[in-house]
Amino acid sequence: MADSTSEDYYTEHKKMLAGEPYTGGDPYLTLLRKHAQERVAEVAKHRHDPERYAPAICNLLGSVGDDKAIIESPTFFDYGKNTHVGKRFYMNSMCVLLDCARIDIGDDVMFGPSVQVYCAGHPTDPAARLTGLEFAHPVKIGNNVWVGGGAIIMPGVTIGNGVTIGAGAVVTKDVPDNVVVVGNPARIVKHV
């Protein structure tokens, strides 16, 4: 492994955050993911201790809008620090956030159980996939959004304000404000 003070040590991390192809198995990225899992364990440990719970969430995530965020266990974050949530965020159990790129979540957002947010992706070309390179694109979720259980949000998607995403939906493209989307791929079924 490269010296932790050398510029090369952070190269794959910089590529990942810049949206460039990067090597996910890089030792520094592996270390960051390990630290994230330690912070996730702290959140779970302090779930019923009001004095330690909010600080544990703040230590896990990149930013938190207030001390009312709730993250049920078990849950998984790749990095944690690349996820930014607004006020009154609620995330039910079994959620997975592959925050290899930035995830921005607005105020009053609720995730049902087993919601998955993927910033990470892999090449569809089999030969390119063998190189071990990955990519990451940011995800943005507006204010007052309900994401139903088992929904999947794919890399690079922006979800507007006032949106409801039905349980099990697979969101592959941007969603405008004030609609209900369901299905795979998700499609608008109602304007609210």
C-alpha cells in the first residue's frame, strides 16, 4: 500500500468523487469503507440513547439538517460521508446507500425498508468490467419525498420535491416535482 502521505494514496478516491472511472478495490477506498461500517455500528449501538444517537449520525454522514434524523438498523453505507440529509430524515431498516458519489437528500424525506440508492455502477462491456474499474454518479432527492419499501434509485438520478416512489419501483431517470411513480422502470402514474 502506498505511503498514506503520498499523493498516489488518494488518487482513486479523487477519481471516484470527480465522476471518473476508478478502482473500487483500492486500499484507501477499502479503508474508508471499513471506517464507514464502524460508524454505522455506532449509530446502531446508540439508537436508544438520545445524547449519543444524533452525534453518531452526524459522525456517519457528510451533513445532517437537524438532530431529528433517524436511521434504523441494520443498514449499509459505502462511505457515509458522501451522503447529506436535510431536516427530519427517516430511513427504515435494511436500506443500502452506495454513496461512492454524493447523495443529497432534502428535508422531510422518508425511506421505507430495503430502499437502495446506487451511485456506483460497473461497465456493461464484459472486457471493460474485467479491468475492475467502476463509475459513480451523484443522486439528488428533493424535499417531502416518500420512497416506498424496496425501491431502487439508480446512479445519476434526480428526484423532485413532493414525489412518492412506490414500493419496489426502479427509478432509472429523473423524476419531476409532485408526482407518484411506480414500476420497473418507474413511470408516472399520478400528478399531485
